[in-house]
Amino acid sequence: METSDGPTTPQRQNDFKREMLSLLPGLRAFAMSLCGRHDKADDLVQETIMKAWAKQTSYQPDTNMKAWLFTILRNEFYSQMRKRGREVSDADGILTEKLSTHPSQYGALDLQDFRKALDTLPDDQREAIILVGASGFAYEEAAEICGCATGTIKSRVSRARSRLQEILSVNGDGDFGPDAGTAAVVSKIFAA
């Protein structure tokens, strides 16, 4: 091992270790003042000592080791705090439950059924519902594109929606997503 002053001798390593160990009580007290918990403070001190040992070649002998170690500890503490700010604690699984998704095959099957139902609509209704519902055009814009009155587009869209609901057996919001059997199984899993 080498330092900027040349090769590290076994004596220099022993001196480094001895001085570092003599500063442990002060490091632990400083860590406690930052963390407020003994277990977290001990972990922080351990991480500091490990980093200091790995970087001992960057330490300049005959400088203030206490300040060097306290700086490492402080920087490690703030790094952990920033990291913790990006992490989410979810010990009871409530957040995980909210993030769960239904299997994608249901969506693919629903889309396949929707495409088949859409293909059964008369051309004018299919065109109107695609312009208004899927493409996001206003009724007036869709009417201009189709060359008809706004009321005609509104009527075509209404008839298309009604027919799609009838073909797909959609009666309300509860008809979207997983079927009743799958929903019951999922709710039992999360209730347990």
C-alpha cells in the first residue's frame, strides 16, 4: 500500500489503526447526535471506519485524523438520508397492495373483444366514435371532417357507444378490469 508520502509501512498501518480506534467513542457520540438511535449510530460508525480503512492511502499522516473521520461520518450520514428520502418504507404492505396490477392478459383479451365489436358497427358510427373517442376530436371538428352536422356526429357517437355496450355486455364501471371471480380471489389474498 502506498500513500502520497511513499510506501505504507506496517508501522504506519498500526499507527493509523491505533489512532482511528482511539477516536471511536467520539465518532459514536457524534453519530448518536445525528441519528438519535444506538443501532443506527453503530452502523454509521462501522460504515465510516470501513470507508476510512479503504481510503487510508488518501489520509495524510500528521494531519487531523479526527476531523477527517468526522467528515467521512457526516458525509455518510447525509448520503444515507438522501437515499432514504428516495426509498419508501412499506412494512405492512399497504403501498404494495395499491401498486399491484391485474394480469395483462385481461387487457389484451378485452382489447381484442373491443376491436371485434368495433368492426361490427356501421361505417359512419365507427368513424364517428374513433374520431371523437379515440382521436380526441371535438364533435364540431369530427363533423367538419365527416362533412355533416354536429348533431349528426353526436347521434352517431351515442348510437355507437350504446351498441358497443350491448355487444360487450358493459353495464357500468364494475364491468371493467378482472372478472368477478378473479376480483374475489385478489381481494381475499390482500385481506389475509
